[in-house]
Amino acid sequence: MRLLAGLGAGLFVYLALGVFVGITPQWIHRRKDTRRSEARWQEWLNQAGVPVSPLQFMAVSIMAGVAAAGVVLAVTRVPSLAVVAGGVTMASPRALFARRRREQQRARLDAWPDALRDVITHLQASMSVHASLVELGRSGPIPLRPFFVRYTGLAGALDQQSALEVIREELADPLSDRIIEILLIAFDQGPSVVIDILSDLAESASMDLRLADEIDTAQLETRLEARGASLLPFAVLALLCVTSPGYREFYTSPAGWVVVTFGGAMSIAGLLTISRLGRVPTEQRILAGSSG
């Protein structure tokens, strides 16, 4: 007991001195980094419209992968193909919700030009900036309505500028940052100062979105072909293993494991390469967290 008490006292003194001089143990920093990572992952899930925690999402993905691996193993009796099927199924929820997140973000971006024109119309009708934003929550573009309904509620508890800054962090994209920064200026300088700026921004945003549509359309066929070329060989191999004992015997051997592993690595490398080559540079959020 004395030894434990001495160790506890020593640990307390060590941590107290560390806090006093501004030095903390590395395991505390690792815990903070883990919490930040969980917060970013939770934000990603929220943006994708998935009302679960990161741990729940991971657990469901793992269970889905194990179930798919079990089904493929029962049908083909080839463990290597079961591992491939389990890995693909485990990664599918993240890919699915990543696509859903991109679609929701794109819908919000597509709605901004119409929302800006609505705001301009309201400002030209002698409405205040606050009243114009409240009206967006009532009759603005549907993808943006929930955010400005939330702005209306926050403006009652906070000041209007702080409420708008909260909405900017929830939208979390460069276009919204620029627009909300201009609206924050309008709170200080008056709406007449920013009407022309908002009009130009609506036009430039429309042109940027049309260009993004053209790029996505041009890349669609290549992406579909890449995914098909990666998954189709394994589907054909599974069919051959089901119908031919010779194939099944070979792919259950160590040599078969090597072939499947090598093929899987090549497929993943090909998908990553095509994804990297087809990636469109995205604008960084340089205005995030600024004071306006």
C-alpha cells in the first residue's frame, strides 16, 4: 500500500509539474488527437446524413463484411475469395455515404446562386440582411432551408453575426465561406454596399458549377469502367470456383492465395491510381473561422 501511495503521489507531482511548465505526457496528446479524429469522423457522418456514432458505423461495416465473407465462403468454399468479398463489403458503406455526402454538398452548392438572387431581391425591396436570411429559411432553395431555419433560432439566442458564423461552420465549404463573409460585411456596412458583389458572386458561382458538372460527366464513364474492371474478375472467378472443382482446389491452395492477393493488390492500386489521376483540385477554406 505504501508503494502504491508513493507511486500515486509521484505521478501526481509529475503531472502537476508538467502542467505548470507547459509540458504534458505524450499519451495525453494522443488521447486529444484521438478525440479530434473522432470529432472529424462524426462531422463527416453528420454531413452524410448518417445519425450514428463512428463506433456504431464501424461496427455495422465490420458485421456486414463478416456476413458477406461467410456467405461467399459457404457458396464457393474458397477462403481467399471470402476475404475479398468481406473487404469489399466492409468498404462499401463508407463509399456509399461518401457519395451521399458529396451529393448533399453539391445540392447545397447548386442552391447558392438561386439563394443569392433571393437575398438580392429582398435587399432591393428594403428588407434588412437579417430579414432576408430569415426569409431564406421560409421560402429559399430547399437544400439550404434547414441551415437558415437554424440561423433564425440561433439569432434569437446569440447575436445575428455569431449565428451566421455558426451556419458557416456547419456548411463548411469555400463558396459558403465567401458568401457568408460578404453577408457579415453587410451587417456592418449596410446591404447597399454588397448587392453588386452578391450579384457578381451568384454569376461566377453558376459558371463554376456548370464547369464542375461538365467535368463530372466527362469522368463518369471512366470511373464506371475502372470499378467494373476491378470487381468483374473476382465475380467470374467465384463463378468458376462454384462450377469447377479444379478451380476451387487450386484457389484454396497457397498458390491460389498468392494469385488472389496479387490480383487484389493490383485492383486496389489501379483504383487508387485512377482516382488520383481523376481528382479535381478543390478550393481550400481560407476564410474558415475568421471574424468577419
